[in-house]
Amino acid sequence: MGSDGRRATGREYCDTAGVDCDKSGSGGSRRDRDGGSGRATGSGGRRATLSVEQGARDEQVKQMLRVISREVCELDISDCYWLNSPTVEILSSCRKLVKLNMAGCSVTSLRLSRILTNLHFLRSLSIDINAGFDSGQLSSECRTTLGHLRELKQTLFVPSYGVVPCCTSLEKLLLYFEVLDRTREGMVMSGQLMVGESNVPHYQNLRLFYARLAPGYINEEVVRLYLAVLSDRTPENLRSFLISVPGSLTESRATKNLFEFMVKNVTLEAFQLPKSWLNGSSLLQHMKFSCPSYLSFSRCMISGEQLTQALLNGGKDCKSLVGLNLRGCTLCLISNIPFKKPEDDIDCSVLDRLISACLNLVHLNLSSAHHHSSDTSGIHLCNVLSQLKKLRSLSLPVCAIADNKRTGKNLHQPTGQSAPSTSASTFSKKVRIGAQTFPKAPEEQESLQLQSAFWKLLKGIPALEYLELIGSNFYSVMPRNDPAIRNTYPPCKRSHAVSDADVAAIGQLYFLQSLTLAQLPGIHTGSCLVSIGRSCQQLQTLSLANFGMMGKVMFMSSLCEMLTHCKYLKDLRLEQPYFPANDKFFTALSHCSSLQRLCIISRNGNFQADAVMSFIHKCQELIMCHLFTGETLMACKSLQNDIIKRFSLERPALNAIIFPLLHENLAEVIRDVPLMHLDEITLFKSRVAEEPPNLWH
């Protein structure tokens, strides 16, 4: 009932249950994890979103669905992993649904059949396929609904076609392969499809095909089955073809047939292939692009000459291109030279030719490569990138922002800063740890800004929202399906020249929402963090890894001071050896009243259990707490049990995992993490231009 005694309307109940419920054309909608935003469908239609941070209980969700069932046209309950299956089944009463997203929700094939049977207007669906799925249990009415779908996003946790064979009208197909190679009991999984799945998919109307594979050979086997069908019935209207693989994927005869057809008959707007299919191949030279919007050559051994020839052949421009992923392309910014060492300089003329043709780029990823500007040319990589005035997300290797003039003298200074003399430290004023140590006088700051190409770059793109600075040799100690990595790779020598003063340039980005800083050995006190925290008031995601010195956390005071300014911070990820998650840290973190997810990964690190409990109690929005440290298994289990016992009832969505980082069973623990948390924060990766913008919206 409403506060005045009336029966609560759909809007009123959504508000009280903590559910976003918007009328068509009014207000914005939540940006989902694929980078898109919801769209209202139909005249006067209503859309509703139940997001994980709202954590509504089953009874609240049931009541909400009953209230809005007659009018809702778009419903997003994705990643509501805590909901019971009977709760999700009430979706069957929402008969006007045109778009339904229930990825991350546990639904059996029988329940899916009951849900979809009455949804005659459904045109877009996102679901998970879990163990026990049997397409033979889908009713004829359910198959009719699936036959009308135009868009399907399917996450596979078992080898299966899922519902794809029933979807005869698909125009957009997104497949996420998350099959593990072994069961919990240690049995090796088979790449063969499940029983009763002899029907083949229908691809004739496809305009977009996207496949993303998690590590593992089973995922590779299953995707080949999908591609084999695609090679026999390649759709002529295909405009986007993307396959994202973490390693190499062996090319088969079927895929060769597929590409032969595509070269002759298909013109693409979005493109990505496994590196093993492009390296040493002439495929890229013959592939036709028309007004491309997104291109990814991640990890490909492609030279600058090959890249510019493929994109600009015949005098074409790429003004339509908004997303470009060159992550790990170590040769992409040099001329056609057979061999290149990490220390070799880039050819800025190659980069300039590329950027000049792609001036409308919004998302650019150049990470995981040594892009060193030449000392003699006088042209810096950042100077060339400054032409991109529309950039909203950017990922760069740390060594790429090092200034040419200062690099030489800093290569032999491990911390990136000169050590003060004994006499100076004796008679001068003591410096508080955590205080800003970069130039404070206006004339000193102005001099630095005039010299720094990185300062100038960021000044020219003040609307940048996502920034990543990742060391070229950085690898996270937290892998996907294996024990933690015990060894680390030394950082690039040039990255030692990037100091607090350089990183402080990020403080110019007043609209910054997400910041990743990984493997910056030149950081000393971390004073740049204070500047960033004060200026970047819109910051929602912060990820720090191997920040400064590895043996001791020198930036703790600066980090704590920074956190007191981050009122809108939602996600914090720290991957730092010897990190002390103590009372001082959690007291500072308590100022982040909007914090929803915390992940700390620290070899030889520790935590203060009572400080953790006090923090979770104060931080009411927190729905994820992952601590992987050097503490004992007993201490970790004790804290995890205390968290679950005290907070799980009032926060059903709370996911707490406390576990020793170097324990042999770490991979078994990781597999229980909800995919949204695992993919978005627990596992480290570069996320800029990872997928086409608005891939699923």
C-alpha cells in the first residue's frame, strides 16, 4: 500500500524495493557490463532494472514483478545470482516483455520453458546455460517464442548449443564460453555437445556474431562446433564478426572455408580474430571493411605498414571508427621491420598516419607493448594522440608516457626520484609521508606542464572517462584457472622515469570515472593519489597494482588521504605485495560511502579482522568483499564465516571470499565467484576497447 492508504503503483513499489523502473523516454537507464544502456521499447512501455547493488530479497522481487507484470516491456535482472529459481519463474507473468535479460540467474531448462511460453512479443533474450540443461524439455510454445528472437546473448557453462537451434530469426548472436576443463570432482570435461543436441543453429539472418572464450581447451572445442555450422551457411548480411580468445586457437578447415566466403561476399563494420589466425596470414589484406566502427587486433604480430595498409588502402579514411584495440601489438607502431626489441623506438609517422585517418576515435587501447618515443625525432607519442579530441577511454603502457628528455637520467634511479643528501635531510623541514612531493610552486608546476607531453595530452581531452596506465611487463598474480603466480617480471626501464609528478597530471580529468594504474616503479610516496582524489570527484572505479616499490607499501598515507575524497567510488581493487589491510586503511575506506565492491590481492599481505567487520558494518552498500592475502587458512575461514553469519541475512547479494593467495586450492575457490564479479573486478585485465561499444544494449 502507498503511504496514503492507496494500493502501491508499479513505480511506487519499484522505488520502495530499490528497483529502477522507468517510463519510456524518461530518465536514463543503468549502463550494463557490456557498455550499453537500456532502451525503452514501444509506445508508453515501461522498463525495470533490478541490479546487484540493490540486493532485493526474493519476496520483494516477487511482489515487484506482480505489480509491474502487466505493463513492463523491458526487464533486466541480470547478475541477480542470489535469487531463487521460483522467484525468477514469475517472469512468465510479464507477457508484454520485448526484452529480457536474466544472465547470471540460475534457471533450469524446464523453468526457462515455462517463463518463455507466454512471452509472445519477446525479441531480445540474455540467459545462462548451466549443467543439466536439456533442450528437449522446451515446450513447443517456448520454441515458438525463441523462433521470433532477433537478439540472443548466451553464456555457456557446459558444452551446448543452448537455445540457439530454436532461434531461427537471429540477427545478433553473442556467445560467452565459460566451460571449465574439469569438474569439481576432477573429471575431465568433454567438448562434445550434450545429449539431444543434434539440431544445428540457424545463422542465415545474422548481422553480428560475437564469441568470447575463457581460458581452456574445452571452450576452444565447443566454439569450433559453432563455427563449423557458420562455415556451411555463412550469412551474406554479416556485418560484425568477432572472436575473442585469451591465447591461440588452431585454425580448422571449416574456418578457412568461412574466411574464403567472407573475403568474397562480406563487408564488415566490426572485426576481431584470434592472433594465430592473423599472424603471417594475408587474410587482413583481402578483408573488406565499410565504415568500420570497431577493430581489434589484440596480441597480433602486425606491423605499422600492414595495419595502415589494411585500414587506409586506396586512400580510405576511418572517420567512422570509434573503437580500436591494439593491445599487445608490439610491432604496430613501427615500419615493416622483421625484428624488434622492446627497447626500440616507435615510428611516430606510422602513428600519425593512423591517427590522422581515425580522428573520431572514442576508445583506444595501446597497452601491453613497449611504445617508446624516439629521443632524436622530437615527437612524442602523447603529442600525436593529442589529435584525438573525442577520446573517452584510453589505455597506455607506462613507458609510453615517459618524457624523452628526462628518460635518460632516470633510467638508473629505481624509484624515479633522486635521493636527498644527508645534509639536506638534516637541516630541512621534515616531509610528511603521503604529502605531495611534486612541484608545489606555480612556476615549478607550469614548467613541468610545459615539458610533459602527458600533461599536454590530458589537458586536451578533459572529458576522458576511463584511463589505464599499465606496465608493459605487468602480469597479475591472480590467474583464471590456475594457482597464483609467485614470480613477477621486472618493469620496463623507461617506466622508472614516470614519477608522482607525471601521474598527478590525471588530476586534470574532472570527469574521470575509472582509473587503473599498474606497475609504476617510479612512484615513491604516491602523492599523486591525493591530487587525483581531490580533483576527480566522479571517480567510481580505482585499480592499483604493483604501485611503487614492491618490498614495502610506501603510498599508504597518500592512499588513505585520497579515499577520504572519493565519495562516489564503487569499486576498489588493490593488488600489492605486503599490503596491510589494517584499521587505518579501513577507517579511510569508510569515507567511500558508495563503495560496493572491494578486492585486495596481496602476497605476504595481512588483514585486521575486527577492522574488516567494522568497515562492512559501516559501508551499507558493500555487496562484494574479496581478500586474498598471506594470512593462514584458519584466519581466513574464521573471518569469512563471521562476515556471512553477521551480514548475509540483511544483504542477500553479499559475496564474501577470504582465502590465502598462495593456497593450492585457490582455483577451486575462484570458480565459485559470480561471473560478474570475477569478470569485472577480481581478475585483472585491460578493459578499454575490449568489446565494441553498445555490443549488448
